[in-house]
Amino acid sequence: MTATIINGKEIAVEIRKQIQSEVRELKEQNIVPGLAVVLVGENQASRTYVGMKEKACAELGIYSLKIELPETVSHNELVSKIKELNSDPAIHGILVQLPLPKHINEIEIIETISPEKDVDGFHPINIGKMMTGQDTFYPCTPYGIIKMVEYINIDPAGSHVVVVGRSNIVGKPVGQLFLNKNATVTYCHSKTKDLAAITSQADILIAAAGRENLITAEHVKDGAVVIDVAMNRNSQGKLCGDVDFAEVKEKAGYITPVPGGVGPMTITMLLFNTLKSAKLLDGNKINA
Ligand code: GUN
């Protein structure tokens, strides 16, 4: 079997058109969704991601505010900045780009963001809501993966979803979102024994470990949906995922490429969450 490629760029364009049209409608009510992105230090990958987020906001008519702070910023200075953004009525979403410098306590920073503006879905209150099946801001990459699976018309209910990787940003929440959709979920990680024995049972396999060529044909069941979340650099400096694409595409039913798969969905769902927040926070102004 040769897998159907799930084109993340195409799906992202479809969802962005819908967001853009809702942003236009809100503007007629004098509401402009606003996203603040806080960037600390000089991490090049973080700079690139933040640039992509700003560009995407501009394309859709979302106001974006970039706050750049030096690597040496103190924990308290960063906390004060976030508190300022929490009470700024022009800002509906706050994103602090991770990772943060070592001297800053990431968990405390995330907990400083108002849960009502936590468009990353990382605040423990929002994680708790997600775990208890409530509507909230879901983390953007996991939410984008759910949207991709919806787009190919696959209902995860009753499917075996295997997640490889257990990060707070992707692995753990993506498994939870699939559980909320009535899938049977198994988590694998670096200490898992006989990875292939487990992943080869997956109807939907999520690779989010950050290890080039971790997933080969022997790890995949015939016809499975394979979602590659990783963004690794290979020895030639080329972007690649965790999946040996050439080999696995001959066995899977569906597969996401890297780049052009999950990547474009992450920013799209950030825009989606920012719009959602504007509607929730300023909804009372509509037709008031
Ligand atoms: N760093 C890598 N991915 C993310 C993300 O989704 N959100 C934030 N805030 N930082 C990240």
C-alpha cells in the first residue's frame, strides 16, 4: 500500500480562511483579536517560530504584539510583564515562547498567564479542564493533529492510538485529546521495552520523540495513520521527522510529511485559540 499524504499546508489554509472571515466579522463590531508573544533571549529556532506567528497574525488581521526581553531578564521582571498583558484589554492571547533561560522557572511563568488568555493551553487549569473533558484552550500542536485526523474523515473512537513521546507540549496532551474522542491510548517513551511490538498495533501512530528514523516500516501496521510531529535536523542539516518517510509511506494508509505536515497546523490552531479568546472575552460587546 502507498499511503495518502496528509497535506498540513492545505488543511491549514482551509481553517485559516474560516478564521479570517470570523476576524472580519468581529472587526465590524470593533473587536480586533490581539495576541502577545513574549520572546526571551536569542534562541534562533524560537526567533523563527515567533516570526512565523507574527506573519500569520498579520495575514489574518489579528493584532500581534511582540515583546522581546534579554536573556538576562529576571524572573520577577518577566512576571511583571505578563501581569501587565493579563490586564491589557487589547490582548486576548498571551504566548511565552519556550524554552526559557535556565534561571527562569518555566512552570511559574506559565501559571502567571491568566487562564483566560492562555492560548497555548499550557496553564494547569486549562490542562485540568482538558483532562476532565471540558471545553477550553487545547495545546495547539495536539489540537492541530486532531483536526488533521478529522479532515481525513477518520473517527478515532475505538481506535488504538499509540503516542511515542511524553512531552507536556505534545505527547501527553495529544493522547488525552484522543482519549476524549474515545480512542484507546497507549504512551511509549525512551524507557519503553520493544517499541515496535506496541507501535505495530496502532491504528493511529503519533511520533513525537524527536529522534530521526525512530519509526521504520517494522513499527507500523499495514494501513495505519502515521502522524509525524518531530522537527529534527539530519546530518545534512535538512529538516526531518521521527519517521523513515520513504519506507513507512509504502506501508501506512495515511502519512504526514515533514515539513508540510503538522507544522502549519500548530500556528493555525494558535490563531484559532486567539479568535476563540476574543469571542469569549469581548463577546459581551457584540451588538451591545
Ligand atoms: N516552543 C515550542 N513549541 C511551543 C509552543 O507550542 N508554544 C510555546 N509557547 N513555546 C513553544
